[in-house]
Amino acid sequence: MYPPELVQPMKEDLTHVGFNQLTTADEVDEMIASSGESLLLVVNSVCGCAAGNMRPGVKLSLDNEKVPTTLATVFAGVDGEATAQARKYFLPYPPSSPSIAVFKDGKLAHFLERHHIEGGTADMIAENLKGAYNELF
């Protein structure tokens, strides 16, 4: 567990642009069930690749004609119950922090694991996600 004061700015990096912060398993289930046509669900993290690549890339991806209708995030190492529940929806992918999931009609349609994030740039992540949005929505 990380101290709340340490992770709050990292959570706000996404919540300030419209992401719903999920902290319980029930919130994750409800978000996926009620997300409608599309959902972007981000597993946030304290790691450097989340700060340098993932969060900036996710935010850049929202500058696109087609974007998910619903945005949500869980925080690995902080909101353990929510993160564990979200990962059940990511199967068959193994647990990965950070990671990014795109759902269409309540089903996982696109997924970026940590190894896709830590080796890339924010622009590469954004372009990957924009491609998925354009194909799926």
C-alpha cells in the first residue's frame, strides 16, 4: 500500500480529465455493466512508465474523433479490491500494472500490457489507442 498523499496527484492526473476512480469490486462490476457501447479502463500505477508514458499517452488518445463513451481507472497497489476485480475482466491477460483496457459492449476488445507501455512513448501509446478507437467505435 502506498500513502494516499503520495498517490493522490497520480489519481488526479486522470480524474481531472474525466476518468471515474473505482475503489471497490462492486464499482468495477457496475462500471463495466453500465458503460454502454465503450469503456476505457486504465490500471494506474506509481511506476515511472505510468507517469512518463501511460498517463500522458492515455490523455493524448482522447484527442480523437472517436473516443470511448466512458472512462474509468483503478490504482494498483492502492485500491486492491478494485484492481483485482478489473483484472478478472482482462483474462486471459496476466496481471499487469500499468495496463489499459478498451471494452466494446461490455467485452474486452483491446489491451495494452505493461511491456507495451514501458517500452513505448506517450505518442506511441496514444496512436495505438486511437487506432483501436477508430476500428472499434
